[in-house]
Amino acid sequence: MTTFRDALVRALADAGIQAEIVMTDNRTTMVSIAKKKIPTARGGRVVDMDVRVARRFAELGVEAADAVAKFALGKSGAKLRVQELIRGLPSEAPRRTRPHVLDPRGQVHDLVTLAEAERALWFADVPAIAIGWGRGRGSADRGKRLRSIRLGSYEPTSQAIRIHPRLDDARVPQWFVGFIIYHEYLHHVLGVGPEVPGGVRRMHTPEFRRREALHPRFHHALEWETSQLPSILSSRW
């Protein structure tokens, strides 16, 4: 039986797109698509697409995977079809969750110190916002080898930045964590991308990409993420 993920990977691969597919438990944004350029070993550049899909939406099966693939590829009418499928999802009962207390202190990196350094350089007129390590310490993530992670996230409602705890590692340079913080601060300053009815959001606008590329560590960070981060994720944590 072909799964949603298999169908989506195959459809994008047939179009020549190498994509990282991440299944989420997001209850508001069902589908998000981001594109980023990553340097190859030969010095060229390829476009890598990051596709995040809520598990609720993926339960719709192969038809939904085809709609997401066409939306990611910019096919006419695909966005409307994705929105239609999202509107057809059954309502969920609200869940009660305990608030996650942000802790910026790591065993290796202090996020407040790194965030203040980036803010002083690039966002001096922007008040500081909350920052901390995300969930993961002592969770099911511990002891596992991973292929990929979401390095950082920005929550517009609480105006808080979370950094993945796997980056609290002596093998991860401070400047790389600082660049991830800069990336998330850009989301705070520029917003998290336009949202259209149905919960579809494009995370990175052209202006966002332009501002991101102004950081002096931009190309170095992309290269380090490609060449060094996989070995860190593949080791047990």
C-alpha cells in the first residue's frame, strides 16, 4: 500500500525535486512549503524543498499527496485543491497541554548571550524576545540517530524562539547557532509569511531570503549544515 509520504516523495522526485518531508502534529497549519539553496560538493547549487505536512492531513492519503506535490510545484489550481481538502477535515476536540517553559541555558551554548549578540548587530531597535531550547531533553528524541531536524522555530503568538536541543553540542560552533537565531529573528521582524484561507503558508518570502543572505555567515552556515550537521545527527545523543 502506497503511503502519503511515499506518494509525495515520488511525485516530487519525478519532477526533479529533492525534498525533505516532515510530518508534524500542527493543528493550525496543515501544509507549509519552503525552498532554500544548499551548496553541493561540486560547488554548484541545487534547490532543496522543505515540505511540512500535518499528520491529520496526511491521513487523507494518496490524493492529498498528489495535491500537495502539485501545490509545491506551482501547478495551476493546486492551492485551491489543497485548501478544499483542508476544509473537509473533521473537527478536532481541543486538547489541554501544559505550557513549555523556555530555558535558554544549555550545557554548551547560552542562547540569551548568542541572541543578544545577534540582536545588537542586526536588530538593535527591536526589543528582545523570549528564547530557549525546544522540547527534546529527556524525550523520545534522546538516544536516537536522526536524519534531519528543525533547527529553530518562531512562535508569533507568544513571540518566542525555540532552538532544537541537538544544537547544544560542542561540535556545533557558536556562530552557527547565532545564525539560526538570526534566521528566527527575521521571522519575528518580517512575519512568518503570508497565510491564505485553509491553513497554507509559505514561510519564506523573497524579502526574507534577501535579508537572510545579508548575514556574513549565510553561505558558511549553509555549507556547514550540509557537510557537518548530518554526522552530528547520525550519532546517538
